Amino acid sequence: MAEQDTDPLSPTVTQVLDEYLAALHGDNAIDNDAADRLDSLLRTGKVPKPEQIDAALFPPPEGEEP
């Protein structure tokens, strides 16, 4: 049970997210930084809200606050 506290994702989910991230990085139409932000959000072990997904994929321009 202690292991579950340190890693909220099952090995299967981790493998799926690893493959998903690799596919995103392999697509030239997708910004790698956005893919990394989305990956970080999905690996928290919680269901992200739509606003969080939007913020990960489309951050505000530099110098602007959300």
C-alpha cells in the first residue's frame, strides 16, 4: 500500500501514458512542450479539469497571466 502512495498510477497506465507521449512527440504538428505539460498533468493520478487541459495545451503568451 505504501507503494501506491508514492506512485498513483498503475504500471499499465504508466505504460499507456509512455506510449501516448512518444506518439505525441513523434507528431510534428504537436508542440513537444505542450505534450510534456499534458503528460505531467495526466500523471498526477487525478482527473484533470477541462481548464487544466486547456492551460497545458495552450498556455498564455509569455508575460500574460492566465
